[in-house]
Amino acid sequence: MRILIAGASGFIGSHLVRALLEAGHEVCACVRRPDHAQQHWPEISFIEADFATDHAMSDWTPRLQNVDVVINTVGIIRQNRHQTFDALHTRAPIALFQACESAGVKRVIQISALGADETAFSHYHTSKRAADRYLRDLSLDWAVVMPSIVYGAGAKSMALFKVMAALPWIPLIDKGDQEIQPIYIEDLTKAVLQLINSPAPLRADIEMVGPAAISMKSLYMALHQWLGKGRASFISLPYRAALYGAHMGGVLGQTPVTEEAVQMLRNGNTADVEPFISRFGFRPKSMAQVLAGTPAQQADRWHASLFFLAPLLRFTIAFVWLFTGIVSAFIFPVEQSYAMLAKVGFEGIWQPVMLYGAAATDMLLGIATLLSFRLRLIVAIQIGIVLLYSIIITIWLPEHWFHPFGSMSKNLPLIVATLIMLVLERRR
């Protein structure tokens, strides 16, 4: 069959692509950046599509020629000004489903979320629920897959739990007794393959969960041990404090932890696994089984340990540039600055131009770093300026190399730290 996957470059989508290819299906992948995705799967066809903007049926109808099954895996946990829940979870999927009905697509599988039902309260869940409801009313065959937290290689949600589990003191909401029932990505893909191949009509909501619920405290203990961290230590945070921490973390660090995520976590995320077992004929793996079969690698430990240090590194580098600019312009004696510029060869009007121009540049670079604006370009400019300053000082003011506080020698680790910052920020 020819199967179109929306969100093929995402976590669930990419795993489904591999499983479908192995099963012999023809895959057509809808992604925002086909040029990037093509490098990984040269054997499949790609279609450029953007759920943030493609909200009309006419956007999707041309993409569905000769397509038998459509799987929508697009989802976000955090909104920004370019990607919103309403756009990605509701408006674009509805337009896609309309086009599927018009084009005669045989089956649509919507990857929704456990909790996107009548009890939903979060914007994340209600936006998913709106698209699910629309799909249920169409004449085509459909399945609304409602998984709990999905984990496996590349899962952002479980990666965040690993990060939390690596902390010296692991924060819990209240007592950490909130329960989730995560499902392994291989079990989810195995089940979706059965839905694709089912000869009988589906038209069903299907909850997909792991074999048993696990409390957040128990989850953190298991992951802490898996990372080789020894005995876990916990700190209990009142619910309101956790909400505030999630808010500040989102503002400052752009972490996946949001106030809505904390609210959803407090309510738990569980379901009965027996209907899943009855429908698909196998019992999903427990997290203990998966962790035992996939020992933590050095990369896992590095990611867990560096996750929160990445924004901290960016903030400190931004501080260095901002502080340097402010001190140069407003605090350090102007006469001494002019004296140093005179030794380099700048006289008269060029002295204030160079002094305040350099200070303004430093402050602008600090602000850009703080905001992660065009970070690759900013890093190149920063390193270029540091190297230029170092060359000028080496030629005309060599005595600064021998300052007891290492004012010049510290430029070397600053360059390395700036490059590390760029690498870490690009991986987030």
C-alpha cells in the first residue's frame, strides 16, 4: 500500500517510516524540510507540508494522489509564535481529513493522545480532541490512536524524565505519586501496522498504554539507577511551586516543561491495558524490560547531565558580552581606555568612535546570544572579535598577556565554551 505519513521526521513518525519500509509498504513522507529528511531516507518520496500554514482542503488534495492510508503523527507539547496547538493539532488535521474524504483515501489513522476525551482540560488535549471529533464524523474508515507517553530512542518526553532523574536532587510534584503508563515505541508501531493491514473496518478509538502504571517517583528511581547514578535523592515541591518553576523554566530555558505539562502530569495518564492486549494479541513491554535490554550509553549520561547546563552556558556567555560592553562604556575610566587606544594608533575623534562602537557591539552580541537570535552567525562574529582583539593586543599591548588575572589567556576557554554552546543549542 501507498501510505502518507504527516510528521514523518518526528519521533513517532520516523519510527513508523522504518517499520512500514521493513513491512514492504510504499511510504510518502510529509515534512517541513524535505531536503533535510531526504538524506536519511533516499528510498522514499517526500512532500513539503507545513501544519502551521496548510489549513485548507485544497492544500492537501494534490498530495493524496494514489494514497491508500494516511497517518497523522504531528504533535507539539509547547506552543510558540510559529507553531500553535490550534494550527497543528486542529486546523491542519481537519483540512487533511477533509481532503482524505474527498480523495477517496481508504483509511486515516490519527495519532492523538490519552486524555483527549470529554475530561480534557488542557489546551494540548482539547486541540487534539477537536480534530478527533471531526474525523469520527466523516464517512471514511478511521482509527483514533490515543497513546500515553511514548518512549524509546529519540523520545523527547522520556529524555526530559532522564534529565530530571540525573539531578543531584530530583524534584517531585507533592509526593511524586502521580501515575503514568508509558508505552514503548516499538509496541505502538507494531499495533499501528496491524491497524493498517486490518481487512475489517476500524472506526474506533484505541487507547495504547504500557502493561502497568508507574508513579513518577518510581520512574525517576528506575531512570536514576539506569544512568548509573546510585541512590536517588528527592525534593518535594508543592504543586503551585512546580507550576511557577515550569513557567520560569519555559521563559528562561525553553524547556519542554510547561505549566500545562505540570497540570496534566498531576492528573495522571493511565488506562486499562486489557483492551489493547485483546485487540492486538500481544502484551506491551514494561519499562523495566526495555531499560534492562538497552543499557545506558555515555551519550545518554552526557545528554542528561548537560541538558540544563546548555541554557546556563548561553546565559553566562551573554553576560560576559553584556557586562564587558557596559563596563567599557560606563564604568571603566575613559582616560585609560583612550590611552590604550592611542597605543594601538587611534587618535582624536577615532577614540570615542572605537570605544563606544565596540561597547555597543559587545552589548548587542550579548542580547542576541541571550535571545538565541541567529546564533550561528553571532558565534562566528564573537569568535572573530575575540581573535581580532587578541591579535591587536599581542602586537601593541603584549603586557596584557602577563596580567596575573589572566585577562587574555581566558579568551582561549571562552572561544571553546562558545563553540560548545553552539553545538548544545543546535541539539536542543
